[in-house]
Amino acid sequence: MAAQAWNPFSCCVRGAVTTDDDDSSYRRRRGNGSSKSSSRVSFTSLSSGTLSPEDLSLTLSGSNLHAFTYAELRASTANFSRANYLGSGGFGPVYKGTVDDELRPGLPAQSVAVKYLHLECGTQGHKEWLAEVFFLGQLRHNNLVKLIGYCYEKEHRMLVYEFMSAGSLDKHLFKSITDSLPWMTRMKIAIGAAKGLTFLHDADPPVIYRDFKASNILLDSDYNTKLSDFGLAKDGPQGEATHVTTRVMGTHGYAAPEYITTGHLTAKSDVYSFGVVLLELLSGRPSVDRARRPREQNLVDWSRPYLKRSDKLYQVMDSALECQYSCKGAKVAALMAYKCLSQNPKSRPSMREVVKAMEPVLGMDDFFPVGPFVFTIVVEEDKAIDMKVEVEDKHQNHQDRHKKKYPESTIHADIILHGQSENATGFTSALRRQQRTLSYHRERGS
């Protein structure tokens, strides 16, 4: 007989903190200052000594979380089958499963992701598991992943989340060889993540995410952003305190420099990490890439000199975009990344300021028409007597932008010749040689 599952929310003393996408209702509650639901229980207040499930259940707010048994989740994932395996991280393996109202009354039928804590993670793993239940059990926002339930039975520790069909951001940016995220999708992801961080920083007490990175940003089928993995989240400074001193944890390449050197954690530490991810969205490069030349291995150090120079920004932009982006929007995003990555944390903007500055980018549509060139040469008596260039009315790539700037140039045209002529054939070959030469010099220059 399975052991009785622990229900940490059997004692409901307050409601969970919930807000809509634009945070307006949450701001109104904070402004009134009278609603108990606008505040949550501080995780720091429970962090001293050994935390038992019973202690936690007495202090956590009410929630719709479901307490699942090990047997139920094993059946949900088809005995944790390889076919349902989604991936693995420091916490443990993640499996796809299904739940419905037959498992729990009122539970809608849906796919879920079941994260199973490695037994060898020990005390630190258990603490991170508690942190996830604690924070996501009390916080609700459209840009935070929804925690549906958990399992705490004997040695088993599991978390049950909504299933995000598009996976994590890092897989689309760094591991996809068949598709590239369009510009507007990248900006939508960045703004969604910024809204999630804004909500956390505005909570009462505030929450510092501490592990903001591309692999912790999950996407649904419409590329809506959800922040996940709250195991390293911390309560922010309260009262007169300016920072939280803690053991340095996180991911190399994303952590703020002052946090690494002093252990002082503030909301501006998350802002720096956001700047790194925004830079990854612009460049298509990971924060650290050992396969590149030494001076380019650290993305922040290499790109910082280009971010404020519009004439050099193209060197940072992802070549996979093929210049299919708003020039104005790219400048705004690059400048925001530059500010977020300031060495001085006081010079970094707040996440609310980031959202305000970035949202207009979604309305910037200064794209150029794009399409293949059809370059027609009319030849009579071995002489070219007429030529015509036709371009489809779509967004314009880098070759088309050259044509717009230099209308008399033909070096970027895809040539279709009407008529047979040795001169025309020779002309085509010369153009192709010139194209290869330009491509070679561009690669050498980059």
C-alpha cells in the first residue's frame, strides 16, 4: 500500500498571489496595501534549520496544487518510459505524462511534464525542490510556468508542470539546424520573460530568480514565454537591506559580476542575466562558446563595444536572420542589452523599465521588401540592349538592401537570361565569380 501523500496546502491561511499578463491588477492590490492576498509567506522565514513538510504545510498559502502519489505519476508517464523522456538537468530527468479528472476531480485532461528529483541530489536537491513548491505554489502569472502538483512520498520527490510543447529557448537558438526564430518571435520571447521577472521583483516580499538563462525559458506552441526552474530563487532584500548575501550559485556566463565577486544578490543581478539572454536572442550565440576564437568565446565581452554603435551592430546580429529585422527595433534592443549589462548594478534599469522600453519594438515594422531578384537581359545580335529587375514584395534580405542602396549594381541579383549568347553566358560567369569573391571577403572581415 502506497504511503499517504503529503499535502502541504491542507491548511489554507491565504490565497496565492495571482496576476494577469500586464500586472495591472497586481499593481492595484499593492497600491491599496490592504489585501492580504497581495503578500506571500517569505521563504527566508522558513530557511533556518531543517524544514519538515509539516512545518511548511502550516505556513504556505492555499492553492489548487494537487498532491499525487508515486504510483499515479508512474502510471501517468507509462512507468517513466523512454518514449516519454523529455530531457534531464541538474535536478533530474523530465518525463511527459497525462492527467485528467479521473485522477483528480476537476482536473482538466492535459499533458504535463513530470520532473523527478535525483536521489543523489541530497540535501541541496531537496531544498531546491521545496523552493519550487514554495514559490510556484504561491505565485501565479502568465509568464511563469504553472505548477499543477507534486509528489512527496518516501524518498520520491517530483514536480508536475504544465507541458510546454515548444520546449526551451536554448534549443531553438543554439541546437536547431532546420529553423531560425524570426525577429518578432525573438522580441516577443524577450518581452514575455521581462514581464515574468518584473512580476517577481514586484512581489511582496520580492523574489530574485537567480538562474535566468535560455534553458530555463520555456515556450508553448505560440511561443509564449514561461519562466521555469525556481530551485535557486531567493527572497529579495526587505526593509532597510540593500542586498541579500548568499552562496554564489547559478550558471557561468549569466551571473552578474558583482554577485560572483561578493555574493551580494539584488534584483539588478537578474537584470544583468536578462541582458545576457537578450544578447543571445540578438546574436544567436550562447553566452559562452569555447569553439570560437579566444576573444569571441565570452559573448558579453566580445559584443559590448558594438552595442551602442549602429554602424557596427550588424556584426552582432544573428546571420540566420538574414537581415530580416527592424533596424530601429534592433537598435532599441541592443541599447537595452548594453544598459542591462552595465558593470555598475546601480546603472542598470529595473525590469519594469525594460518592459516599457522594449514593448514598442513589437510595433516597429521598418522592414524592407524582400524577394528573389529576377534580372532579365534582352540580347540582340550579341549585344545586351535592355535589362529589367523584378523583386517580389516581401521583407528584404541583405542582398536586397544592397540593391536598394546601390540601384545600378547587379552583383547581388539572381540572373535569368532570355536569349542565347556567349556574351550573356560570360557576363553570368563574371557575376558569379564576383559574388564568390564578395562572400569570401565578408567572411574574412567578420
